Amino acid sequence: MQSLLAILIPIVSAVILFVLPKANAKQFALISAIISLGVTIASYFVFDINGGEQFSINVPWIEMLGIQFHIGMDGISLLMVFLCNLLMPFIILSAFKDEYSNTKVFYALMLVMQGAMNGVFVAMDMFLYYIFWELALIPAYFLVLRWGTGEARKITIKFFIYTLFGSLFMLVGIIWMAYYGTNGSTDISAIYNLVIDERTQMFLFFAFMLAYAIKIPVFPFHTWQPDTYTSAPAPVTMMLSGIMLKMGLYSIIRWVLPVMPDAVNEYGIYVIILATIGVLYASSIAWVQKDLKRLFAYASLAHVGIIAAGLLTATAIGIQGGLLQMVAHGIYAVGLFYICQIIYRQQQNHVIDKLGGIRLKAPLFAGMYLVILLASVSLPLTNAFPGEFMLLSSIYTFNPWICLFAGSGVILGAMYMLSSYQKVMLGETTGSTNHFHELNFYDKVVLIPIVILIFIFGLFPNSINDLTAPAVDAIINQMQSHTEAININR
């Protein structure tokens, strides 16, 4: 039932929004997000870590095509749903001091997007998973198109075409797998039981990885990301960076590694190399950015490149490190983009050269900004350090030279992030920042918990590792079993 509630609570709330007064829209959206988080936390306390898939619903849906309405959670799914529902209250709160036209539609689309992303994480039928994958794109498209800034229409069309193009290749792969076996089913058990020859795995690997490389994104399929993140309203940017890109990373774990392990072993290195190139490329571009929000967009691209590379090493430490880093990235990315919004709200821009000296006017803001920034550069004791260390360890075991280049991106990240902090927060105030004021109540309600979470998951990473370890072990065992079956059939 908990799996169904993860989908229904936000989507039903989105429908209810339309019958409520406009003035109550944001408050109701926040209540819905808090309820979703409460249900997820309650699910954690009744979840049996060693119990495999739980909270399942599995009923026939389109029987003639072998499609089930099958949803459930293992430790990995529960973690991803927790991340989504943890971040949503902060994202909605971040918009409380801003006015958006058609308020009810704005918050309704955000809730639908939340429900669809949860659907991706709990879907245990591949066709159902694809439905939620595409459904999450629709509200994101309209949110950027309607409330985006600059050339929002052009940017949104590019974003939509990119993601839809990749998804079509994935759909072909799903249909093919449904008819590859004798049972004609897209249920996860049927997909995992397929013994797919190496040549076919190659085609499936590139079909699926194209969709995921665009969504994550991985170089050179990233060009939609900086423009979209910069143009989108701040809450939408937080959803895209904090949650939506995790759909692609999660999908590698759920649908690529266990289904086509031989192709991962053979061709995964090419994606790892592209991801590493993306780390260095994004870091270099971030260094010269004049717009703070765009700088954070490129920083996000660099960080997820390391996660993608670590996952495709197909090791337990790489997957566990990737999961840790997905949570860490979601938390500090929301914090960074909200910092941009606080600056924009007071300055009407986030151009780095027009800022400076804000620490003198808002020391609490400067302190929280610094903590979140240090988390983003993986300072020890912050939430990003354990995952980054595990990812680089897995990449080093895979190939020390690739690790050297990926690790260089971490060093570059520290340089450009600290440099941007110096220019924005330190020095003397400018004519515009001379009137900068300290955090208001809503700002504190968002940023203080984010800072606390940064230290909690930095000090206690096993709270995540213990939850996901059995599910990760099951993925590794599935990969080994598949490879053994292929060797027997040769």
C-alpha cells in the first residue's frame, strides 16, 4: 500500500488543488508533501531490510500484452522515494516568498511530477516504469515553458525533444525484451530471467543508455541541461537537479546492470570515459561562468558524471557509493539553487561580478551558504564525502588513469566553487548588495534542515548503506547469474 500512496498522495492532491481557493494552493501543496514524507518515514520503520521487495501490488493490467500493474519497494526504491519526498517540502517552501501566476496550476504540476517520479522508483513492470518515466516529463515541460525566463520556449522544446528522443529508443528495447522471452511479459521477474545473448545485449545497452545519458545527463548529451536549469524557475530547477536526474542513475542500477551485464562489462567503459570527459568539461566551463545559477548547473553536471562512472564499474562499492552520492547531491543541489533564488529575490540577478560583500550584511546566510558549498566539494564530515570516496575507489579499481581524471574534476570543483563564494560573499559590498538583508523565516526553515541533513548523512552514511546493501547484493548476484547462464548456453 505504501508504494501506491507514494504515487497517489501527490497526484490526488494535485486534483484537489483545483477546487481550493487560490490563496490556499501553496499551503495545501506543502501539506501534501509533508504527508508524503511522513508516509515514507513510516514505511522505513516497518521495512524489513533483508526482506526483498515489499509494499507490493501486482495485478493484471493489459493482459494480452503481458503487462502488470506491479509496484513495490526494495531498499533502493525506498531510498529514492525517500529522497524525492524529503526534498519536496523544501522545494515547495522555497517558493513561498515568490509569486507565480496561475498558482494552482504551478503547484499542481509540481505535485504530478512528484507522483510520476515516485512511480518510476516503485514500478516493477518495465512498461509501467516507462509510463511513469514519460509522465514525469510532461509537467516538467509545462513548468519550464510557462514560468521559465529568457528564451523559455526554445529551451523547453530542446529539452523535450532531447528527452523524448532518447526515451523512444528505450521503448523499442522494452518491446523487444517483452517478446524475446517465451512468456511475453514486461514484469521485472520475467525481464530478470531472460538470458540475452551478447550481441543483443549490446543493442539493448546502447538503446537504454542513450535515454539515461540524456536524462542524467552525460557528455555529450548534456547540452539541454545548463539552459534548462538556468531558465527554469528555482523550484523547478531544484526538482530537475535534485530528483529528476536521479531517475536515469537509478534506472542504470535497476534495468541495465542486472539485465545486460555482459554488455556493461564490454561497453560500459565507453560510457565511463564519456562521463569522465564530462566531469572535466563541465568543471572547465563552470570556472568561467559569470552567472551563479549557470555555474551551479555545470557543477551538477560534473558531479553526476562521477556517479554515472562509478555505477558502470558494476561493483558493489560503486553502486553503494552512487546511491550515497545521489542522496547527497539531491540535498546540496536544492540548497545551492535556493541560495541562487535568495540572491535573485533581493538583487534581481545572480551575475557574479555584480555581487560581493554579502557576508557583511547577512552573516547567517553566508555561513549556511559556505556549509552547503563545502558539501558540494565533498569536504570530510559532509554528506558528499563518503559517496565520493566510494565512487573514486571503485573507479580506481576499474582503471587508475580514469580515476585520476575523474578525481581532477573534484579538485577543479573545489577551486571554482570557492572562487565563486569569494566573489559573491566576501570583500566590500557593491551599490546593490549594500542593502542585502538577512534570511527570513522561510529561508531559515529551508536552509537550516538542509545543513543539518548534510552533517547527519556525512556522519552516519551507514543509515543509507545498511538500507540498500541487501538490494545491491541482489543486483550483483543477478548479474553473476546472468553471465553464468550465458556461458552455459555458448
